[in-house]
Amino acid sequence: MKVSVVIPAYNEEKYIGKCLESTVQQTQKPDEVIVVDNNCTDKTVEVAQKFGARIVKEEKQGMISSRNAGFDAARYEIIGRIDADTILPNDWVLKVKENFKNPNIVAISGPIYIKNKKFYFASIILFRFLSFLVKHNVLLGANIALRKSAWEKIKKDICLEDKKVHEDIDLAIHISKEGEIKFDQALIV
């Protein structure tokens, strides 16, 4: 099982180095890392190239268009999606692969830890609340993985306007029709 990691980026030179460093320090390396250049005017692309990331250019500004460009460019059967300021624990790719051994799972997400435990617990509460509202598990944007085959089935149905939806919730609503979304509390970023 091979994993592509997609990182949408707009002027992230201050953060993307640590993010990419965490991708190369994985115990099981991702098979490719894609940084989506969403009209960066700083040194984001230069930093990404130093880490060997593949650069995909997306001129339409916005999270949804840059995420979609990265997902479409991904070569492998599992697509991870993280933010440019996300730092992965060194077993993140391994845990992603373990989750996808279950053929019923089409997407996974996990908690987000931001320098204090309050946000970690808030991300779990938010996940549970949003899952209750939509009646199935949701995805938290900075910590997602999904099957490329499921993406191919739903990509024409998702909302394309950033101002109308939270892109991760919209993605979850559509991908849930293809199988199970799992929230793995051990898949922390």
C-alpha cells in the first residue's frame, strides 16, 4: 500500500519546513509528498523543494481548489492531507496504512494537538459534535487520509466554493456514501 501526502500551501515559508521535516522522519516514509503552490509569493516553494516535495501549481486561490489539485495529482492509493503547519508524529504513515487494511474504511481522521491539551480535547469534542449533526464520522482538515478510489468517485459532487462550506466536512459528507469514515484517536498530529 502506497501513500501520497498532500499539503496545500499559500505563503507558508515560516511553517512548512518543520512540516516537511516531519514527513521525511517517518518510520515508514510516504511514497510521495506533494506541496500545492496556491500562488505563493514567499519562499514556500523553495523550502518544499529542499525536502524533495513535488510541487503542483494551482492558480485558483482557495483551500478547496488547492486540495483538489493535490488529490488529483496524487499517484498512490492512499492520500494523506495535512496543513502546512502540521507536524506529524514519526509513526503517522504507519498508522494510516494500518487503518486502511480494513477494506470498508474509505477515510480516516484523528485529533489535533496544538501546544496544549485543551485544543486536543476540543478537537475530539468538535469531532463528536459534528459527527452527531451529520449522523456519521467527519474529517478534521489538518489530519486526513482517504482512498484515492473513493476520491475519484466523489470529486465531481463536492462543493467547489470555499465561502459556502467547511471543505473537510463537505468532503466527509460525500465520501461517507462510499464506505466508513473512521476517527482514530491514536492518529494524532
